[in-house]
Amino acid sequence: MWNSIIITNQQRKNEDIKKVINGKNSSIVIKNFLKKEDCQKIIEKISTMNIERDSKKFNHIGPFLMNYITKKEEYFDSAEEANEIFKKIFLNVEDPINKIKTTISKFFPNYEVSETKENNRNYASCTIRRHTNGKSIPLHKDNVSYEGVEYQVSKINKQLSCVLHLQETEKGGNLSIYNKQWEKKLERHREVEFGYNPIVKKNIVVDTIKSEIGDLVIINPNYLHEVKKIQGNSDRVTLGIFFGIEENTKKIFSWA
Ligand SMILES: O=C(O)CCC(=O)C(=O)O
Ligand SMILES: [Fe+2]
């Protein structure tokens, strides 16, 4: 059935990740992954730090590789700055980046999570996204092997996306994930700005994930997905990290 595997961190089973990779299930949702108080501390910290947004349009903290497909130097400059800011943001809480990395590495016992570097420069360790009332994320996929060919991380075999929910909405902002993998022929439905024409999700089975503060959601981002419009006064704030699985070297890379 196309639904989420809902667990706590203690109930984690290695086979769960395979079910998400091969599309037996839509996602893994790890409830209360980060303590609610830690999420709140992170939100408070961000609001007091007066951080310059990576892009006014996206309201992100930290660069998002897909926005830098042809601007590699700028991506790594921006990643360097952002990684320092993230260290400050997480100073007084359990570090969510390390916690997510540890969890992913446990799913792959024979793999090693490696520092992701390119020409000695670090990738962004995560992105924090804030979506306000009325915002949504259009139907899309994330596939660095296809879209990020300028970057080393594009050489991976499998990609996962992890989203930690730092602040929940009052209403709306659910993640919808469709039981349909992106394939090259869908490119003819590509929208000018971003994502795909809604026609590609017609008659496709969907799972809707309503996340609560502290939840970690893991998906195979090659399955088409979107975030519905945020309603109410509370912003949807998330922390996102991608992971790449490289089979021949048994390495796992992370970036944002
Ligand atoms: O914010 C979300 O729930 C999903 C974001 C997204 O597009 C992804 O994780 O690839
Ligand atoms: Fe995505």
C-alpha cells in the first residue's frame, strides 16, 4: 500500500528504507525525532540572528543546490557561509544534522557516511526553509543525477530526501507524494519556472503526510511530490538534507 511507515527512532528497521527506495511505501515518518523544545529553540534562535536569506524569493537559509546548477563557485561560497550560520543556530540543542546523518547511516550498516567535499570545499550541510501563509511547493522531483551533472554528488546511485519539521502550520502545508516516479519523458510537461504540469499526477495514487513539530520525513524524491498551500498564521519551517547512496564505494554523501 502506498502509505507511510510511521515509527519512532527506536523502532527503526533496516528494511524500511528499502521499501521507500523501491516505492513499496511512500515515506518513513519518524515521530518526535527532535525534541519539541529543541525545535522551538532553533526557531527562536533564527529569529534573533537576523540572517540574510539565500534568496528573497525562496526564503531559505543556506543555498539549495538546484538553484545553483550553473553557478558552482557561488554555491560553494554560499555553502561555506551557511555552514557557519548553522553551527551557531544549533549551538544549544541536540545537533539535528548529526542526528539525521546517524539515523541514515544506521539504515545502511555496510556503508560509511563521508564528508561531502568537492575540490576541498564543503557542500551545504542542510537548508532551512520557511514557507509563509499562501505559499506552496509545486509538483516536482529531486534527482541530482539528472539535474546536477556539474557536481560530484550527481554520480550517486540512489537519492533520499530528509525533512525535519521545526514548526508546524495551523492548517494546510501537507506533503503529497504520488506513486509515480519521474522519468525523462515527463520533461515535456515541465513548467517554465519550476516543476511539472499537474496533468502528470492525474489518476495517480497519492499519500498525504501531515507533519507535526519534531517529525522527520524520509522520501525517495524521484517520486513526484508537492507541498499544498499553507494556511493560517504559523509558518511552515523545515530543515532539509539530501542523501546520496554510492553503491560501488559503499559511501553515503549528504548535501542540500
Ligand atoms: O517540505 C517538504 O515536506 C518536502 C520538501 C521537498 O520537496 C523534498 O523533501 O524534496
Ligand atoms: Fe522535493
